[in-house]
Amino acid sequence: MSKNKQNFKAPVEKNETYQGEIVDLTHEGLGVAKIDHYPLFIEGALVGETIEFKVIKIGKSFGVGKLTKIIDQSPDRVEVKDKAYAQTGTMPLQHLSYKGQLAFKKSQVENVMQKIAKLPDVPVYGVIGMENPFSYRNKAQVPVRKIKGKLETGVYRKNSHDLIPMEDFKIQDPEIDKAIVTVRDIMRTYNVKPYNEKDNTGNLRHILVRRGYHTGEMMVVLVTRTPKLFPVSKIVPDILEELPNVVSIVQNVNPKKTNVILGQEVIVLHGEDKYHDKLLDHTFEISHRSFFQVNTPQAEVLYSKVIEFAELTGEETVIDAYSGIGTITLALAEKAKEVYGIEVIEPAVEDAKRNAELNGVENVTYQVGAAEDVMLEWSKEGRSADLLVVDPPRKGLDEQFVDAVLTMKPKKMIYVSCNPATLARDLALLVEGGYTAQKVQPVDMFPQTSHIESVTLLTR
Ligand code: SAH
């Protein structure tokens, strides 16, 4: 290892300034310049731009540069909405026009389809974007810290836990931004102690706010270090008076010194641990821990694509793997004979069952378990399905899952993915096993960020 390092000589020197043209963007949206074939990743630089940059890090396979001057600017560059925001990393693509962002995301999917899946001929459709690519998040979780003696809420500076106080978060529902400021002010009034991360002292760690896009119902979660939250008898009525749409206030206690936001202990301070939102005409009960897509209208676009690709007649048996609280499951159930959901987190399955009941849907059955284990078991039992829908987390499908699919041979498969790289890896295996990838439809669920969601149709 050290020998290799000695032999390696980068064509650039640390702390020196260079000029270069940006030839590509990484999947995280960093500009790529090449000096004697050596790639340097430069934040904030766009394809086609000639820039000046200072080398700040030299690695074996790539270096990192800091943009110092734009010499020739891209026509896709837009003025950043907020300089402070650039320090936080929550909108890594904010300097790229929205049209440019959608084009970037499409080409990222095309790239992995060529390079990883080796399926260059599968059509990748244009990314379905939003009319207003801001203010879309239906959920916010902001850290609380003491700055200059004051309780503040905001965002961490990139790669750090230094809080930058912030009131307008740009990509969150503005009603949520307002609620955070309101709750912050109430906490200040009663001198609630902000959490101190260094010595694990103080009390209020995070404020979480979730809001139903279609219902307007709000949930406030106060994450504290200790169960004590003084004076709760005043805080709760104040929040309810200032924010009449709050239906639930939950205290979550997290005593540990950890980056994980939520702890185990839950104290319900008002209402129940739930609020409601709708997706494609179904109502969902959501608890403070539940996974719910953060962009409601685009989730509806995404799920509508799943339904469109499924072409159900009402006769089909469908498996919905990685079903969460049952959002896709219920959308499918309306059009199929029966749907079987598989989900590893038991409370999510409990939510899913209640949601089916709440919507009067009777043709769904849920199985708690790891999808790879349940599918293996079902394939051994000789069970099959006309359609298999999968919506795995970023790491994609387990190999055991793919093997079970290839034994079970559902006629049709729809792959909802939040990570093009693992999607492409899995598609290669499925195609090798006899499936044909028909088309890929990306949907922009996370404008201003480099995340890419897509729906792929496969047939046997
Ligand atoms: N389809 C749902 C949830 C998608 S998120 C929706 O759109 O709302 C992915 C889900 O997969 C999460 O609920 C997560 O708990 C679940 N999950 C993660 N690993 C799993 C596994 N190995 N088996 C089954 N479910 C898993």
C-alpha cells in the first residue's frame, strides 16, 4: 500500500492553482476537470465551464479542487438563492438551472445503463420534474444548539456539526419553516436548554415537523436528551395556540451521544403519535418514525407510473416487496385481484395493516420479514405472481432476492429505485436471468439535490 503511494505521482501539487475545463459531473454533482488524465472533483463547477481552482487534496485515483474563479461560465448556471445555503450542502445542485438538473439526472441514468447494466438500448425517458422545484419537502428535522447564548435552529455546515442558524430552508414546505421558527421562539420564551453535543448536556436536540400535503395536518416532534421538558404544561398549549393545524405533539427521548436523531422512548404530549396525508386518494396514518416519501406530489407521479406500467386488469396476483406503510400496495390493490406486501420493519407493517383497514381495502396481505428470505421461502413453496414490484433502499436487491425472483419467474416486474448504480447492477442480473428491461422513467423527487428516483419495467 505505502509502496504504491510512493510510486504514485499526481500531475498536480497541493495548494497550487490550475486552470481547466469541466468535462463531466460526478453522481454527486461535483464538476470534473482533468489535468494529464488525472481527474479533479470541484464543487460548484458546471460542465463546459473553464475555471481556475486550487488543489486541496490529492488522492490516488482523483484529487479535490476548490473553485477560485469562473473564467468561462455555463449558460446553465443560475444565481444561487442563498449564499449561506451553499455552506450546508443541502442543495448541491442549486447553481444549475432546473432544466440542467433534469438533463443531468437523465444522463446519469443513461450512463449506468450503459456502463454498469451494459444495456445501452433500453429507452430512458426524460425526467419528470416539478413546476416549482422548491418548497417540496413535507418533513423537516432541524438540530437545536446554543449560539451566542441563544437557542437556534438551522442546518449543519457541510461535513461538520456547526449549526448555521436558518429560517428559510428553501426546499421545505414554507408552513413547516414557519412552524420551526414558532416552536423555536416558544422554547426561547421558557428558557429550554439547547443540547450541547460536546459534553452531552442540555436538553432539546432536534425539532421535527411533518405536514400532510393534502390534509394540512401537522406533527411536531421534540427530541430531548432527558424525559424532563420543562414547562411542558405551558409549551404544549402555546404550540397549539400558535399552530392550530398541529394534531400531534410527540416528545422523543434520546439520551445517547450519537448522530442518530431519534431515541427509543416516546412521550405523547398531545393527540396521538400520528397525523394523516393522502396519496392517490388513499389516506395514510403516519407515526413520527414512519417512512413516508418526502415529496408528496412527485410520489404520486411516481406511483402513477408504477400503475401505468403494471397494466393491471383486476385478475392479477401481485407482490409488493419493501412495502413500507403500504403506499404502493394500496395503489396496486385497487387494480389487482390480490397484493402481498413484504416489509422488514414490524411497526411499518402494523401501520400498513391499519392503513388498508382505514381505506376499506381487503385484498392485501402483509408479511413481516426480510424480502430476500420471504421471497426464497415463497419460491420454494412454488408460489408465484403475475407482477412483482420492488422498492428497495439505496443498496438495492440482495443476491438471494434476485435468485428467488429467477426461480419464481413472475411475468412482469417493476423496479422502483432511489439509486441508479444499484438499479443497473440488479438489472444486469435480471436480464441475464431471462428478463427484458423495457423502459426506465426517472421522476425528480428531490430537486436541487443529486438524488435520482426511477421506475423500470421488466418483462419475461
Ligand atoms: N414502498 C414504500 C417504502 C419504500 S422505502 C414507499 O414508497 O413508501 C424501502 C422500504 O424497505 C423501507 O420501508 C424499509 O424498511 C424496507 N426494507 C429495507 N430492507 C428490507 C429488506 N431486506 N426486506 C424488506 N424490507 C426492507
